[in-house]
Amino acid sequence: MNELNMTILFAGVIAGAAPILLATLGETITEKAGLINLSLDGTIMLGAMTSFVVAYETGSIVMGFASAAVVGALIAAIVAIFSIYLDQSQVAVGFVLTLMARDLAYFLGNPYTRIHGPTVKPLSIPLLEDIPFFGEVFFNHNLLVYFSILMIGLCWWYIYRTSNGLILRSVGENPRACFARGIDPKKIQLLYTMCGGLLVGLAGATFSLCAKPGWGRPQGAEGTGWIALALVIFGGWHPVRAAIGAYLFAFLQVLGIYLQGWFPSIPAQVFQVAPFPLMIFTLLLINIVQKESVLELAEGKMWMKSILGVFSGAMPTALGRTYKTD
Amino acid sequence: MSSSQDTASKFFRYSRELILALVVVFAFTTFILLLAGAPPLAAYYHIFKGSLGSLGKLSHVIKAWIPLTLCACGLLYSFRIGLWNIGVEGQVMVGAVFTTFVLRLGMEGHVPVFYLVVSCIAGIAGGALWALIAGYLKTKGGIHEIFAGLGLNFVAQAIILWLIFGPWKRAGIASMSGTEMFPRDLWLPSVFAIRLSVIGLTLTVVAIVITALMLRYTKIGLYLKALGSNVQAAHMFDLNPRRYMLLAMIFAGGFAGLAGSIQVTGVYHRLIPAISSNYGYLALLVVMLANYNVWISPAVAFFFACLNVGSIQLPMVLHLDSSLSGVIQGALVLAALAMHAWRLQSARREEHVSSYE
């Protein structure tokens, strides 16, 4: 285990990134429409618990995933309705739901802790899996991993290449103008917040049915939601860049397991924390890059511009500001 | 309408809303309990008995009330200027770390009182420092205080674990049970029978009064409120919003640090991994439910402390998870927000009607 094996390392990154990737893509869609759903961490936990319990009781993994998707969409709907229609702070509602959904998951999942339940079986893709290195890294996973990779492209295509995606983006940029064009921004925001929440719920199910099978207190998925929220910013509200962020994060996590093997005296939790200071650091970089003095400095220097480009990203203009009809 | 009548009708409406919210939450909790296959009445009974059933239980409630109220006091400053100080949890932890650091120096000392006082001041300074980092990341780095604070919470937790398993580990075995227990003369003096620190209780009451006076009668309180409600107006008063944001963070962190300090000197007498016990996060809910009111916050904190302490009985007696308290607390805040929205909308409707008359 202490030997660094590149194939296992990268295969682990691709597999480990699946849940956080789904959560990050979901939140990217939500925030593109101009709403912040802060409840991610709790939604993931409740989704994980629900899917495990449903899959265990019905014996159907599909039912497990479906129930987690419903839970995710419902919590997102609460956030959306409170902020869009009831005029309450979306940050406040999201935060309350973060804690509440997690506690609800612990409470209702209590009888199902530390029991063996159904898990998603690996499904290697014939022929492709025989390619040396790449076959092992990319084509020897379970269905959810493939789904998460497909979702990156699908999200990008939907947001940037379809007319519905155009409406989604315009609601996040200028809801007032959308209203003038006969689009109800509130309905659109509610819809995409729920779509995003659906993916976040699936992320939870991916934890309890594949990545970290089973349920318990703690489950092991705690904190992921917050990372996903940060990755959306890291990705500059672009699904592909957010996905790169998710893989970077998964890489760090896997690396942490190896580091732990090399330094057994340091408790495991210390390594698990590493992404958080890194998150602050990247957010700091993103902001520094957007300062005018830095942009002036980079004027005329191609190499510097391309570095800065990595850390720049435009926030949807109306993000976090609830649209009011007048 | 005369003003006394107005107050009476307002009071009537508030209490009607409160009762309605409580009924909704009660129904919801009962539904959750039934869903878990648990007897609701027995659960409520054990929560009540486990929190207010005896003097010993009550002292546990007050032990939880102290850090909860101190954090809530601190959060009132940061909320007033519109900051979401989610980092309060980490501020409690760093306060506890600084306090432990000073007490460790005092292990061999001969003047325990001196070390106790210094450790308390160090705890406040530690919390304030951790809040100030989040504040600078916000004002200078442009990082939203939620992400800065949250990241710092995880860092603080890692520091505590590293200290407990590394430099400050107990002789022989390092474990999750924490550092070596401090000698008795480094404990905050407590009422013997119920093991409740009177000094901690007094400090908390003082904190409430100071916060109330500060927010209401001083220029700082006025400016925090002015900046919180309208940052654009800041330049008219020649105010520097960033400076006041940092100031609010220092106050918030200071009170949180004091909470962490009392957790060490008055409750656990050592540093443990869960020294903050989620009281920081919970205090955010307390302040929201209290509608950011300094006098209502301690009362809500007391109720929350009862729920927390009482629900500890649930795993032992009914084999339920103790997190039911968190579900009730969250439901209460959501219900309060919904009521608030309802009040806003009916007020707007009344306005709308009267404008046509």
C-alpha cells in the first residue's frame, strides 16, 4: 500500500472524484441560474442515508438512487421557495438545512449503521479496459463513475449549446431582462435549483452505495458539500473547469492516504483537512488575479496572461440576489 | 389606533405566530419520530426529564448554555454589520487552544489564579485572532466570510488533533480522550455539589449586558447597524466599512474565544478533540431564531441547551440517535423564517390595500 502505483493512484482519483464531481456540477447549474444553495453538505448526507436505506429495504439500487435524487431536489426546492417566493435570506435557509438535513440523516439512519448493504458493482467496458494504463484508469469502474464523467460534457453542452441553457444563463445574469422577454425568472430559478439539488442527492447516493459503502455516524462524506461549494468558485462557474477542480481535489485526497502511510504518527484527520487551506489559497488567487494592478502587470506578457486565465472566472451577475417582480 | 393598543395587537400577533410555529414544529418532529418507529411521547418525556428533571441535569444544561450564549453574543456583532461569521466554531477551538497553552505553563507554577486569569485573556485573544484572519481574508482578499471561516474551522480542528496526538500527547498513550487533565487548582472554582462554575456563569451574564449596551448605546453599535443596513451610506458618515467589519469580527471572535476558554477551565479541564461541541454552529441558529435580539438570544440558547442535553438520554433509553435535537432546532428556525415571511407579506398586502383607499 505504501508503494506508489501510478495506475492505482489515478484509477482511485477517477473513482473517488465521482460523488464530489456530481455535487459540484449540480451546484454549478444552480448558481448559473443565480441562486446559492448552501445546503449541499446536509443534502449529501441525507441523500446518502436515504439511498442506502431504500436500497437495503427494497433490494433495488436503482430505487436507492432515485430516492436520493428526490431528496436532493426537495431540499433544493425548500431553499428556492424560501428565497424566491418568501423573500428570505438564501444563505440563512441553506445553512439551517445543512445542519438539519445532516442531523435528520443521523437520526433516521441510526438503525442502519454499520450493516452490510447493496453496493454498485464494477462494470468494466470490454475492449477499452484492455488498453494498458488508460484501460485500468478510465474503463474499469462502476456505472456511476462513467455517469459522472458523461455529466461533465452534458452539463457543458446544455448550458452553452442549447436554447434552454441560454435562458438558464440569462436568468442568472439579468432576470429583469428575462422577465421583459416573457420568461418567468422565478420559475426558471426554481427549476434549475431543483435540477442541481437532484445531482447533489445523487452525489450522496454515490457515497453510500459506491465510494464509501454503507451508513454510519460519521459516514465519511462529511465536509464534501463545502468542498463542492468552493470548487464551483474555483471553476469560475464553468462545468468543465469545476470538474478539473474536483479531480484535483480527489487527487489530493488519494495522496493523503499515501502520506498517512508514510507518516503514521500524524492523525488521519490532519491530512483530510489539507484541501481547505488550499481552497482559501485558490480563492485568494482568483481575487488577486482580478485586481487591476495585476492585470496591468500582465499586459503584453502572454505567459503571464495564460497563467492568470486559469484563475479567472466570471460570477453570474445576479448570483445571490433574489429577483423581485415590481 | 393608540400606541398601547398597537403594542397589544402586535404582542397578540407575535404570540399567535409563536404558537403556530411551535405547533408546526411539534407535528413535524412527531412525524419524524413515528417514521423512525419511536414512541413520540416517551421521547419528549425523556428529553424533558434529561434536561430539567434534576438539579444535576440542570447544571449540565447551564454548562451548555454558557458557550452557546457567549457565541451568540459575539455573533450579534458580526450579524449587525451583515457578516456571516460561520468561523465562530473555529474561534471557539482556537480560544481553547490558547487557554490550554497558558495553563500548561502554569502546571508547575505556584500562583494558579494568575495563570487562570492570563489563560482566559489568552483564550479571548486566540478567538479574536482567528476571527481577524477571516476578517482580513474578507476585506483584503475578497474571500466570502463563509468560505474563509469554514476553511479556518477545519484548520483549527486539525491543529487541535495534531496537538493532542503530537506535542501535547498524554504520557504513554495519545488518544481521542484528549490531553492530560490539569491539576485541580487550575480549574475554575465551582459549586461543589453540581460542579457548575459560578465565574463562567457570571462572565456570560456580563457578556450579555455588555453586548446589549454596546449595540444600543455606543457609537460602535450604531455604526455597525448603519453599515449593516446600507454600506453605500458609509461614506456619508465618513466611515470605513472595512475597519468596522474587522472590529465586529474581533468582538465576535473574542466572545467565542472566551467560550472556548471556559470549556477548558470550567468544563473539561483539558483539551479534547470535540472541545467546541458544535456550539458555534448552533449559536448561529440561536441568533437567527431570536431574530438577532440580544435579550431573546439567551432564552433561545437555554431552550436549545435543554434540547441538546435532554436528547443525550435518547440513545441510552430508546436507542435513538441524539441528533433529534438538531432536527427540532433546525425546524424551529425554518418555521420562524416562514412566519417572518408571512408577516412581511401580510404587511405588504395591508399597505397595498390602504394605498388604494
